[in-house]
Amino acid sequence: MKRLAALALLLAVPPAQAIQAELCYDYGCAHKETIAFSNNEMHAVEQQFTAVKSPADERQAISVAIGMLLHDAGTRTPIHNDKGGNFADGDAEGRMDCIDHSHTTTSLLHMLDADHLLRFHQVLEPIERAPLIVNPHWSAQIRQKDSGDLYVVDTWFFDNGHPAVVMPLADWHSGASPDPDAGVTDQLVKANTHE
């Protein structure tokens, strides 16, 4: 009787939800694909957040985690072909413009938030820097909860799997771009000085 009760309880518990996000690629979200991340992949991502003690730490963890997730997604989808910017891709399947990147990165950020990894930031809708700039550009964005400061999380600038660029929204709106020769830490220093 106890075994039957235990079996009934097991059957009544719904299976764990897969950790998944929606990817966009081939420019303008021409293709959408939902991808599930394995426990091992998520464990590696979660490790990036274990030492987070401040909003600046969390932005650095977000940068690295988003790069890791895009790399992992690229092992199962054609986004591994994506190159930084819009011109180095050619017509490769899996190429991503800023619309694809902003949608995908926002979806990944929501996934991190659902996994309770974001304590200091809230995920917002993608934002566009236009019409004052000749070439409009979209990015994912986050808000620091205690200060209300806004940041972009932009994966468009570099090849697939590179850590995301995290910078203050005001700098990004003014047309700022990362120095391609600077290391990730150098790029994040500027973003993290605006507490």
C-alpha cells in the first residue's frame, strides 16, 4: 500500500521544466527556434553567478553567461556561423542582425531571471537607438533595481559565443561601440563604473 501511495505521488509531480529560450536568426527574426539547455550547460552558467556580490559583479556574470549560452546554442543551431556586425556573415545560415541579437539576448536574460540568477537587475524589452543615428541599432536592456540605472546587453558586436557587451544605456545611445582590441574586462570596466 505504501509503495502504491509513493508511486501515485511520483506520478502526480510534474516533470522539471526544461531551461529553454527562443533564438532568432537569418536577419529580422526570419527563423525562430526554441532551444533547451542541458543541466551541465546550465550548471556552468550558474557558476558565473556564485561570487556575485554587487550589481557590477552581476553585469560581468551576465556578460560571460550570455556568451556561454550563445556558444552552447551554436553547437545545435546554425548561429555558430554568426560573425560580429552585419557584413562578415555574408549569406551564411544562422547570421544574426541586431534585431535577432536583441530578441535572442532578451530571451536568454528572461531565462536567467526565471532561474533566479538575476538579483540586482530587471530584464526590460529591447531598445532601439534611432532615429538620430543614421543606422538604427537594437539591443537587449536591463535596469539596475536599486538605482534605476539602465544598461544594454549587446551581443551584436562580436562573433557568436563572445561575452556580451554591457554598457550604460546613455553611452550606447550616444553611439558608443566596444573597442574590438580591448579585452572583455576592459570593455566591462566602463559599464561597471556607473553604479
